[in-house]
Amino acid sequence: MNSIKHIKKALEELDLEVQNILQNQAMPLNEKDNFMLPLLQQKRVLNQTLEDLEYLRDNPPTPNQPCGISKYRED
């Protein structure tokens, strides 16, 4: 699935961006928090999407049946 590759790439880029913010000594902590919060929220959504896609890849739904992700998710 190409979408899995794209999501993994986006996660890697987010990790790099978060690391760059953390390593910036000139930036005050509250400013770092303001920059990182949306990035970490985006990462959470991408991680959940990746888990869902990998589950569907490994457990494809049968025709005319629901995919069953709601049973798979813990939250």
C-alpha cells in the first residue's frame, strides 16, 4: 500500500521537526510548546491511521462485510 509508505515518511518528517524544535536552545520553552502541540497532535492522528491501514492490510474485510476496525481499536 502506497499510503502506508507516505504515512511513515510523514511520521519521520514530523519526528525530525520535533527534534529540531527541542534542540533549538534559543527558543523559550513556552514557544517550543506552542510549536510542538499541533505537531504531536498530527503525529497521533498519523499513528492511528497507520495502525488502521496496517490492520486492514493484514486483515482484509470480506465482500459486503464491515472492516471491523472498531473492534480492533482499544479507544
